[in-house]
Amino acid sequence: MGRIPGFTAHIFPAQSLSYLLLVANIGLCLFLFITGLEIDISIIKRNARLSPVISLSAMTVSFALGSAISVPLYYNFIGPSVKFTYFMLFTGVSFSITAFPILCRILSALQLLDTSVGIIVLSVGVCNDVVGWSLLALAVALVNATSGLTALWTLLTCIAFIAFLMWPARIALLRFARFSGSTENGFTMFFMTVTMIIPWACAFFADFVGVNPIFGE
């Protein structure tokens, strides 16, 4: 549609792009936050042997397909200011990521969530998302970095931030839930307010260190 004369200028004028980008980032952050809420780590543990093999196979095929499609896309729509290797990595990884909430809805509609097939599919989807979003964050860091040291600093900062969220922040949030009485009588309004502030703080930090805000989720 962008090739249609006047389409972009009339439907997406330049002064509206910043607002559209803001709304898009808000929607993506909420989408990934909901995805994280629906991920059950115990599913991966129950299928620790089979899931990585299927996940790696699916990601390899998807990455190869995305990389192949990136060639005509790059030479027809992307300018020379973007390196082809970065664009190919971004496209290949994007093809490899699973739409996990949609996958859950499909399995639920087909009544397959509690079957062995459904459990394996969910565990593979979780593995794909964990690896895929990590690689996508790496691709964005490489694109935004001005040098190799900057990309390395961004990557190490993200790893340290993930470790902070998985242990100290997780323990602190659990203690806060107990302190507010959310573990006994249901989630309180104060606890839910703090919980909803945390994803936006993480998104701000991710944007501050040089990756897209969606990777803070």
C-alpha cells in the first residue's frame, strides 16, 4: 500500500507517526506482559527433553524462511542505511517467534490444553518465545549500537537486569504480596497498582539502555 501514490501522506501523515509509535509500543508492552502471565514454567520442566528438540527444529526452519524472504524485502523496501545482515537477523528471528497468547486461545478452543499434544505445543511455544525474544533484543542492540563495545555493554546490562528481576525483584514482590495480604484474601488494589507500574518501569529501563521498550516486559 505504501507504493500507492499519496497513500502514506494521507493515511499516515508525518505529524501522526510519533503518536502511532507511542500507541503501538503501549499495546506491544501490554501484549508481552499478558504473555508472561500465561507462561507456566512447570510445563517446560515436564517436557525438558522433548521440547528443546522440537523448538530448535521449528526455529531453524522459520529462521531460514525469514532469512530467505528478507532478501527481496531488503532490496525493494529497505534503504542502504540499514545493514543487510542486521535486517536479515531481525527478519529471521521475527519469523521464529510464536504468538503465545493466540496459541493458547487456539488450543483452548480445540480443547487440547490438557492433552499431551497441547502440553508439548505450549512448552515448545514457551521455548521459542524465550529464545526468540532474546535474539530479537540482541538484534535491536546491534542495530542501535554505535560500536561493538556499546552492543556488548547493552547485552550485559540486559542480562544483569533479567537476573535482578528473576531473583531480588521477584522475592521482594512476593514479600510485598504477603505484606499487603494479597496471598490470603486476593489481590489488593494497592498490590495491583504496584504490579502494573513495574512493567512500565522495566520498559523505560529497556529503552534507556538502548533496546526497544517492549523488551523490558
